[in-house]
Amino acid sequence: MAGEGDLQLLGGLVSPFTLRVRMALHVKGVSYEYLEQDLWDKSELLLASNPVHKKVPVLIHAGKPICESVAIVQYVDEVWASAPSLLPADPYDRAVTRFWAAYVDDKLFPAWLAILRAATEEERAQKLAATLAVLAPMEEAFSACSAFSSGGDSIGYFDLALGCQLFWLDALREMFDVMVIDDGRTPPLAAWTERFLETEAAKMVKPPMSSMLEYAGQLRENRIFATLNTGLLQIATPKIVFAELPSSSSAP
């Protein structure tokens, strides 16, 4: 694989945002050193590399840190430009793709995370309905943003944005028998999901289900998670739940 000897990725085994970066690096053919982080006991390297948010993922290239998965993926796409681009060539198509990728992070991610956070079956059903409403407009977005969804072989920027979260949607099914993407409601998305999860990029980063279930249990029992669930303190965002709380699993 192409790459630099001084490329490191600080990440978390079950963090969807870390998985996004790892898949992007694989698709671009870039080699790197992966360093799993224990975020209960944050390393000096992580604190020095991301002093603002103190969370993963962080890509360190030639000693220079790049934080946040969106910025990292765009950086990787630009630096290793000899490999096929993750974004379309046309400026308008790039803008549309970025819009829908942001929609996934800003709307879909907190929607399905609310399913995990639900305290009762009734609340969980309400959160599922809200998640399905968020998901509905994305059917048309796929035809515009994902050549992979139309049978192509190239995984792109939008595919990575949603693809990194599929593992947790599967965990919701395992935990609560909740189906966010299925053949009946969203047939194109279901077909894309099946294809995406069979790609080498997805298979190589897929976290063990046991690790995700254990992590989810920690989130549901953790005092910080309970604070978020009751709304007593609005000091954290959904991304921090997955990026700052520790993974109990060792590096893959």
C-alpha cells in the first residue's frame, strides 16, 4: 500500500468516526500505524494532538495532527491524490455529496443514538420513528452521491459517511430487535448496505459485536450517559459519547 512511514491514527475500536477514517485510508491505499486509545486514561499523545476536544480520531502525519473525521478524510483524499478521489470531479456534485454526508452526521447519527439512549420501549419506538423520518430523504441522495449504490466498484465520500455507522445499526438490531434499514421500508438502502458490508474496507474494520454490546452497556450504565439521557446537564454532544468515553477493548 502507498503511504508514509510517519503516519499514525489514534482511534477507538468501536467509534464510527474512527472506522470512517480507517476505511478511507484503506480505500485510498494508504498504510499507517493504528494506535488504540484508552479514553478513561487518555494518553499524553492524544491530549497533545487534540487539546481542544481530547477525542478520537486523530491522524498524525509527519508529526502534524489532523482532528475530526471529516477533516481527516478530506485531508487524506487531497494528500494521496494519485489514488481515485473519494469526491466527484464536478464542483456541484462535490457540494451535494458534502451536504448529504453532513446530513448523516448532523441528523442520522443523533437520531439512531437516541434509540440506544431510550429508557423505555415506548420511547425507543418513538425514536425509531424519528430515525426513519430522517432516513427517508436519503433514498434519493444515493442516486446522486454514490456510484457504488448504482453497481459501481468505487467507494466514495458519501458511502464512507453512512457506511461507518452501519455496524452500530446492526448492534441496535442485536440489542433491541430494531431495524433501521430493511428491505421493506428502504429497499435501495438495504441493497447498498448488503453490498457495502461485503467490501474489503468494511470487513477489515468491523468491530466484534461483543465489543459493541459491551460498550453500549457501559454507555447505558455510565453516569455521564445517564446525565445526557435525563438532560440535567447539556455539556456533551452525541459525538462525544462515542469519541470520549473509553472502549474496554484492546486494539484490533
